[in-house]
Amino acid sequence: MKALNKISNLIEKLAKYLAILGGLVLCLIALMVLISIVGRAGIPIGLSSIKGDFELVEVGTAFAILAFMPFAQLNRSHAEVSFFTEKLGKFANKAIDFIVDFIMLIIASILAWRLTLGAIEKYNNGEVSFILQFPLWFAYASALIALYIWVLVAILIVLNSMFSKMEQST
């Protein structure tokens, strides 16, 4: 049980730091967009926009969104409609929570699986972005880190749901 707590703490820290990294990436994207807009506005005086800014926005935003998912899952911050379930009772709500947790695990796993295949395909094809010419597999790989951590968090949440149900039934 002690080893499980250590693993749980490690996964929770990974989710927290990943969310912070996602926030930093979003801040950098916002700064880059600002600089690029100022550059475009300043073309008459010799300034220019950042080359490939939209490619960087795409990659950074995709990473940031996926970076927030593990932390949101860990804190059960995804959409919840308690209006319909508040009258069902504790056992029914626990069962619904478990089902939702399990569905989130399935969703995260399928996304990780498919994005892994996509990353492998992009790597094998040597596909690059249009303007900056950076390898697309790199963008996929950065998103995969977040997805794999989300899968770990989802597994942890499902296990916690199962164990909390078992503890309450004994």
C-alpha cells in the first residue's frame, strides 16, 4: 500500500507540474502572438511578424490543452451535471462517478493509442511543417507526453473509485 501511495503522489505531482507547464506554454503563445501582431503593424517601419507563428500556436495550444487534462481529471474538474444525480443517493452517485471515470480512462487511452500511431506515421514519413519545416512527429510526441500522463491519472482515479467503493461496502 505504501508503494501505491508513492506512485499516486508521483502521478499527482506529474499532473500538477504538467498543468503549470501548459499554462507557461499558453503565456508564451500569447506573448509570441502579441509580438507578431506588433511586427505586422510595424511593417511600414521595417518590423515583421514572427515567421511560422500560426504553426507554433497550433502546436503549443494542442500541447497546452492536453497538459491541462490530467490535472482536470485528477481534480474531477470535467463537466458534471449534479442537478440530475443529487437525489439518487450516495451509492448511485458513486456508481455514476466510477462509470464516468472509466469512460474517461477509455477516452484518454484511445486518444493516446491513435496519437501514438499518428506520431509513428509522421516520423516514418518525415513529414514537416509548411513554413518552419520542423518535424511534425515532434509536435505529436510532445502531446503524447501529456496524454500518457492523463492515462496514468485516469487509471489512478479508476483504482481510487474502485477501492473507495470496496471500502464503503465492507
